[in-house]
Amino acid sequence: MDLVKPALIAASLALLLSLPARGQDQAAAFASSYAAETKGDYADAIAPLKAVYNGSYEQNLRLGWLYFLSKSYTTSASYYQKAVEQRPYAIEPKFGLVKPLNALNQVERMLELYESILKIDGQNTQANYWVGVIYLNRKLYSKAAQYFERVVNLYPFDYDVNLSLAWTYLNLGKKNEARALYNKVLLIRPGDATALAGLKRL
């Protein structure tokens, strides 16, 4: 029994001593990665993370971003997807995953992600706005209006959402509402060509 105890203690000490070194390796890898990213050297930014890769959430999120910057969209999406699965209630990796999916034109999957974000945070302005845009592009104006209205209630003086909701109302035949929003857009950006064109159509 006395022989087992020293062996266990030695093994435990070795494990404990190795943890800070691993942490230092991770920190050094991230620091090196950030430095390379600022120079636009994405392959050099990826390499140190791959050298110490252990599948952590932070590594997957970072690699998703770096592969997106290097235009390797499918690889980017795979790392972001891992991060989504690791933190299912986090919004951060879902917004990350949207980026390569957009580049890959996977709009249906993007819509699913935005809707999953809204289940967690129903007032999220980005998710509400982009769901509205997807429905607007599909000419589903009543659905688009619901999402744009949420954002306008939160950000009444925002250029993009006022313009989007004005166009939506125009297509729904709500001319007075559309006119009011186009005029508001002209307060935000005097002389805005899109708003003036909308008013002309009215």
C-alpha cells in the first residue's frame, strides 16, 4: 500500500504541473493567431491554433472566424457548427455560423439559426431584422412586417429598418404608414435617393 501512494502522488503532481503549461500554450497560440490576423496572414493565424487544437469552444469559434476570413466557407461553417453544438444556448456562435452560410447562399439554414436566436432572445435586433429581410426578399410582406416592426419599436430612428419597413408597407398597400416612414428616413439621411424614390411611387 505504501508503494502505491507515492506513485499516485507523483502522477497527480505531474498532471497538475502540466495544466499551466497547456494553458500557456493556448494563450501563446491565441496571441500568435491575433498577431497574424492583423497582418491579414490567415494561414499563419490558423496554424498555431491547429497545433494546440483540443476541440474547445474557443478554438472552434476562432477557427470558424479565421476560415471565414480566408474564404474557406465550408470549413468555417463546420467549426462554427461545432461551437453551436458545444454552447446550444449561446447566440455568439450562431451569428458566427450565419456568415459562412450567407457566403454559401444557404438561406434556409440561416433562417433556422435566426429563429433559434429569437427563441433565446426574442428582442434581438439583428435576428429580427434579418428574418424580416429574408421574408421581404421572398415577398412575404406580412411576415416581414412583423419582424421589422419589432426592430422599429426598439430603434425608432434606425435608417435600415425604417427603409425596409417603408418598402414592406408600400407593398402591403399601407400608403400612409409607408409615407411616414419614408419621411422619417429623410430626417435620418436628408436627400436619400431610395426614400425619395419610394415617395415618388406613392
